[in-house]
Amino acid sequence: MAIADNTLGVTAQQAGLARCDYCGALHRLPAAEDCRLCGAYVSGRKRNSLQRTWAFLIVGVMAYIPANLYPIMITKSFSGNTSDTILSGVIALAQSGSMFVAIVVFVASVVIPVAKFVIIVGLALSLHFRWNMSEHTRHVLHTITEFIGRWSMIDVFVVAVLAALIQLGAILTIEPGAGINAFALSVVFTMFSATSLDPRLIWDGVEHGE
Amino acid sequence: MKTNSSRKVSFDDLIACASCDWLHYRTIIERGSRASCARCGHELYTRKPFSIDRTLAASIAGVVFLLLSLFLPFLSLARGGISSSISVLDAVGALWFSDMRWLGLMSLGMIAFIPMMRLCLLVWVMFRLRYRLGIIPSMRTAMRWAERLEPWAMAEIFMVGVVVSLVKISDLATLTVGPAFWALLGLIITTSFISIFYCKDSVWQLLTTHSA
């Protein structure tokens, strides 16, 4: 790994340039135009980054509440109907002895979404209020949120597979519950929220004091 | 090295970090190595050996695996004389027919449509680059979409979901995995090969310098 030692000592923005997010071509500011090489919209920084981040995040958090309150899966058999929420599904897995799988589901459906909410709120607040916090730490946190968010979809796919597979008529049938809708929405909107947050804003604060 | 300040610097000699916007001169790096941002450490560009050939090969293999995984039986279950067998498309259909239309469509997109579109775009662009069929503007649009779609292709997450489901119902019925299960595993392996072989900046350099 070679560290490029040939920097200009400024950001592209300070040099009056804007980078195309896709092909990397540089444009003269004020850009707000389509990239001359690949045609993508070039603006230098993501438009209304923080505003969008908050908006998507709020929807994500709101959807996460019904996702946990309503059942995600309804099991119908001749002994009666049982419904599982996200948490009761995890507990059932743990009690049946599959501790490892229980942990995987718990991490994907509870730990990752909640950690993402907290990290995004923290990053956004740190940008609003110019907290004196290491850029490297925030950079790592941002990379993590972009990377882990998609893994929350595990529970949605579990429900889809079980509902398709367990169709044994009166003996045993599994149906998806309303909670899984809300959960999928929550995951999708927090993914949008994480991608709306422009990591370059973290570093833009460096030049102003500190 | 183009660090001579008296010389007029062209845009093409500069590269800005995608993650922190720090500006660097492009330099020639060794084959197989990678240049990182001096400020935040994010990758600037790489020079991977035989990137186009290998990405093309892995993408074609990916298309084959994806087709196999979609249409072949995926899991079968037997209990008390009743058996059922599902394909990946049945799993999506289960959501659709339980009146969760949009969730079914979204899963169809994430498991089938988006990965397929991304792979086909990669195959097309890499094929044209590999056999020097000329650069046309729509190749850039294609690469842009291939990159934009990447986080939404969730075959590997679906696979973990399947394994969790297997464990959940292992005491309810006898389960057997079908050929599509292994095809999906193949798809996950080829997808990770694509991310190892694909040399983003080099491809964009090829796509942009030969025209303009």
C-alpha cells in the first residue's frame, strides 16, 4: 500500500474544483452541471446532505417502532396461531438451542439498526455543532454505517423463505406479518440516510480552526 | 512526476479523494499496488493485473450462477407425507401473494433484478473494453448504474437469511437443499471476485480518455 505523498495540500473545493462522484473527473466550480465525461450530476458536495440525512433517518426510526410492535411472522397450525415479533423470534431461537443463529438475527435486526440510528445522529449532530471530535474516528464510523446497513435485511428474507416454504395446509402454515413491512421500510430508509451523509463534510470542518 | 509548478496542470493529472476531497497529483504506481489518500487513507486508485479479463470472466460466471439460482429448486421440505419445494422466485411470490406487493417487488429487485442488471452491464462494458470494440457514451452510463446499484444487490444477505430459516425449522420437518442453493453460493463467491478484480479508476480512465 503506497500512501500518495504528492498532495496539493488543499481540497478540490478549495482549489475551485468539484469531483464527479462516479468517474472522478474534476470540474470547475460552481459546478451544478452534468459531468462532461460520464453525464452524472456534479455538485462538489451532495446537495442538502444533512437535511436529507435527517429526513430519511426520522422515517427510518419511525418505521422501526411498528416493526418491533407488530408481528413479523404468523404461524398457523391445528394447535392454534402464534405470532412472532422480531424479539420473540430471537428468544425462540435461543431457547431452541441455536444460540449462534439467535445472535446473528439479534445483531442484524436489533443491534445494527439501533447502532446505525445512534451513529448517524451522532455524526449529523457533530457536523451541526462542529464538535471537536477526531475526523478519523468519524470517517471510520461513516464507513461502517454505509457497510453494515444492508445486512439488516436478513430478517425480511427469513420471513419470505419461511412463508414460501411452510405451506402445508392445515398442518402448518407461515404467513408474513405487518411488522416485516415496517422493518423493511426502516432498513431501506436508513440506507438512504447513510448514503445522503456526505463524508467530505466531516473533513470540511478541519480548516476552520481546531 | 508532474509536480513542476511552472507547468500548467491539466485536470486529468489530478485526482480528488472520494471520501475527503483532498487533492493529489496522479503518479504512476506499481502493478498490483494501490494509492491511498494522504489525509484520510481512503483508496484513490489501484492498478490490478488483468483487471478487465478477470472482471469479465467473473461477471459471466455470475450471470450463469444467478440464472441457475433463480429457476432451479432451492429448498425442499418433507413432513408427514407432504412435501414442498421452492425456488427463489417462490420466496418472493410468497410475499406478493400475502398482500405484501411492494415488499415482494423490492425483494425481487434485490435478489434477482438488480444483481442481474448489474452483472449484465459489467459483462457488456468489460467485453467491449476487452475486445477493443470502441468506447461509446452509453458505456459510461452503464458503469455509472453498475456502481449505483451495487449496495442494493443483496444475494449474499438472502443466503444468510436462508441459512437462518433452515435452522429455525430444522426440528419441524426434514429439509434438503437443492441445486439453486449451491448456485447462489457460487454467485456470492463470484461477486466477491468481481470486487477483488474490478479496478474502478482504471476502467473510468479507459472510458474517459479515449473520447472527449
